[in-house]
Amino acid sequence: MTYKIENIKENDVICVRYSCGVTMNERMAAVHEVCTKKDRFKPLRLLIDVRQVKQKMNQLEQEVFGKYLASVEEFKTAMVAVLSEASCNPNTLINKVSVQAGYNLMEFNSEQDALVWLKQ
């Protein structure tokens, strides 16, 4: 599996950690799985770790996925922190498109900084 979903209980955060090459279908599966857990966490706080991602999605898929994220009802009031390496963010286009469509997202290079932001 190219992703792992875990609960960071002390922070009431759902963390999605991606690894290796991730396809659009795998990203959609992760979104669906997070949506099944969202009732336990209100407001929904997500930490999306893309530090190990090797982008397998083409430009059009990234744009479509970014718009999709912003349209998911369960994410309308969510706080989302995306964790990437400072030198390489495989989610740049997805993040840009989703934020333009109204998604509440902040980018971080430090997991600790991301968790502090999500606690507010």
C-alpha cells in the first residue's frame, strides 16, 4: 500500500502518510478512507505527509484531484497541513489548485510546526 492512515490521538489529528509512487486511484482511496473516520474528529484536522511521494499523476490528474479535494463535503471545514521536503514538494500543483477552489490548506516542512498549526 502506498499510504498509511493513522490517528495522532493527543492532537486529534488524522495523518495520511504517502510513500513511493502514488496514483490518482490511490489518492482517491485515501480520501474515501479519511472520510469514513471523520466523525471521530471534529473539527477535522488532517496532516498529509508527502515527503516520500514520487509523483505518478500527470498534470491534468493533479488539477482534477486538487479541485476534487476542495469539493469534498467532509473537508469543507477541515484544517489541512501538508508536510513536504523544502527542496521538493510533489503536491505543489494539487495544493495550488485546491486552495484556489477554497480548500483550507497550509504547507509545512516541519511536522512539529504542522501539528502546532493544526492545534489552534
